[in-house]
Amino acid sequence: MPGTPIVLRGPAISFTGDPFRDGLERTMVHWPDAAIAIEDGKILRAGPAPDVLATLPQGTAIEDYGPDSLLTAGFVDTHVHFPQTPMIASPGGQLLDWLERYTFPTELKFADLEFARDTARVFLQECLRNGVTTSCVYCTVHPHSVDALFEEAERLGLRIAAGKVLMDRNAPGALCDTAQTGYDQSAALIAKWHGRGRLMYAVTPRFAGSSTPEQLEAAGALWRAHPDCLMQTHISENKREVAWMKELFPERLNYLDIYDHHGLVGPRAVFGHGIWLEESELQRLHDGGSAISHCPTSNLFLGSGAFNLRRALDPRRPVRVGIGTDIGAGTSFSILATMGESYRAALQHQQTLSAEHALYLATRGGARAMYLDDRIGSLTSGLEADIAVLDMKSTPLIAYRMEQARDLGERLFVQMTLGDDRAIQATYVAGRLAYKRRR
Ligand code: GUN
Ligand code: ZN
């Protein structure tokens, strides 16, 4: 019934700010027994259960998940390819070989609308099974691949950003558009989908290796005409790729300058990977308000390298950073597993990363990377009620290990090291139960 609040109860964790900048003490809230009241898809009130329950009418329905649960804002996946779901876990070697051997042949299959629809269904179910409620998604070059994804996302009520991939060179002919057709098709998709319910369009030149300067120029013009859309692309993922960009664009200062020259740096731009960026490029991302999506399972799987998180977040010129699965180069839909891998990437640079900081990246940090932190990413009144419910004892080993854990940080660290889809017991999308784990 509209207007009647529902309440979720259990331990809860959320962020009110950026713990990398201001420390956990000032930015993290942890309520050992919380209640989250939801009305009309939004969080009405969140806080200690006695306080919240006292404000609600007698007899309000309460879903109590108990002391072994943990309520968090739904996870945000800032970089993922839905058409690569059918090819996750393909032994294609490093990036450029992997693209030719597995990725392009798979994306060719999306000429078939039914195949695209089936894949979109599987993809979004996997997102929900892993507590992911917002994603920034690459589709294929086929405009109907965007329709397939958005139709299903709309049915589920998800807040999703997505776009048709633009590519007009260095790919099979059947996967290429042109600067003009790519512009026209994207513009038509923006008119159809952007701002419809919770859906947002992302202008999506795949990467500078598969777009001519003319196409990058057209992408920049399109984004300028629709600046409230997102823009997403890949950058500095692999050393061979970076060297190749120097050959393709010898007149540009560096990789980011290729995009910048064509008007593709600014607020709401999300750059995937960024492992090999130079200092001047990080400075420019900061100045432009653009974000990096850190995709650690993909980076290990493709042998791309380890992203230097603390360098990107340097307080003198912090870059917005979110976490991405980068399916199908990424090896897991689980954001917990992806957080675990981000800890291992940090260690490669002699850095530590607490579980709480990793959780921030996977929720509010990702929302901030996409300029959505005023709508999602925290358990705060007024925000959209996208919520993941963790089961902190989802396997016998984890249940056993929990008994030894001393504090919240340790308990969360166990989840991100040992946990996976089994640790998600429910996912709420705009206040509606969209997934419940079966035992
Ligand atoms: N660079 C260009 N295209 C892709 C892609 O599909 N996946 C990854 N990981 N990197 C890319
Ligand atoms: Zn990618």
C-alpha cells in the first residue's frame, strides 16, 4: 500500500562522508541494532531501532534480520560489461589478445535481440544476487542491446547507467558503427531512456584504440549536448595498450589528453582502470571532477597490473574512485570478493586498506564517482531505499571464523576475504524486496 512505511531491522553500517579524507570516526556510522523505515521507495528514517520505532505508528510491519545480519546501502558497480556475462572466465591472455579471442566474438552474438534480452536477465539477476543495486554498464555496439538492458532494469526498478558502445575501428566490421551513426543512435537512445524513471544514459566510446579521432569528437559533442548524462571509457589498463595509444595519437601529451582533447573529461566521466596514469593525468582528473573505476579482479585476471589506490586519492588532488567488477574480465559478480581483491592490490603497493574503507568505495564512494551520492550510497533519510542485507555467517567456515573476530572491522574483513554471493541474504530496490536468498 503506498504511503505505509515498512521497516528493516538489524545491525547496520553506513557512511556520511569520505573516510579516506576525514577518517572513519567522523564518517562511518555503525548501529548494532538499527531500524530503517522506508516509505514510497525512499528512506524515511534510519538509526538506532528504539529511536526509529518510537516515531512510527503501532503495528508497522518490521522485517527483522537478526543480530547475525548487516544492513548496508546497496553496492555500486562503477564499471561492468553486461554482454560479457556469457564469457566470464575465458582464458584469453592479456587485454588485447583477450579482446580479439573472446570478447569481440561474444559481442557479435548481440546482433540477436533475444540473446541480448536473455543475457540482460541473467546479468541483472546476478547483480541482485550479489547486493548490487546500481551499475555503470557497457552494452554492445547494437542499440537494441541498450533497450534489452534498460527494459529489464526498468522492470526491476533499478537505478542503472548504461550506453551503447561506440567503436569505428580495430574491431570486426559487424561490431563497428561510424562517427555519424554512433552519434545518431546514441542520441536516439538518450531521447528514449535518459531520465526515464531511474535510468540514465552513459555516452560510451569503448576506448581510444577502437575509436577514430572523428568518433571521439562526435562523442564529445554528444556529451556536451547532454551534460547530465554520464560518460564512460577505458584508460591506461595495460602497458601494451598504453604504448599503442602513443602510436595511434602521437600528437597527444598522454592517454588522458586523447579524451580531454575531444571534450571527454569532466564531471560524470568514469574512466575504467587507470593503472598506468601519470601524475599530470591524475591532476587533470581531479581538476575535471572525473572518476576512476578500480577493477581489481579484472586487473589480476588480465595481468594488467595493480592499481595504486592511495596515489589516486592523494589528498593534494584526490580523484573520485569507485569499485568495478569489470565483468567479463573481472572474475566475480561479488562486490565482497572485489573488495577483497582491492585489499590485495593495495598490498602490492605496500598500502593497507581496511574493510570499512573498501566498503565505502563499494557504496558511497561509487555513488560519488557517478555523482549520485545525493540519491544512493548511504542509509540516510531522503535517499532511495536500495539496501543489501548481509548474512555474516553464510558458510560454516565464516560462522566459525566470526566467533574469533574482535570487532566490526575484523568481521567485515572476513566477509570480503571469504564471502561471496552466499553472504547476501536479501536485496531491496527502492524499498521493494527484489531478491531473497533461498537456503
Ligand atoms: N578495453 C577496451 N575494451 C575493453 C573491455 O571490454 N574490457 C576491458 N577490461 N578493457 C577493455
Ligand atoms: Zn571494461
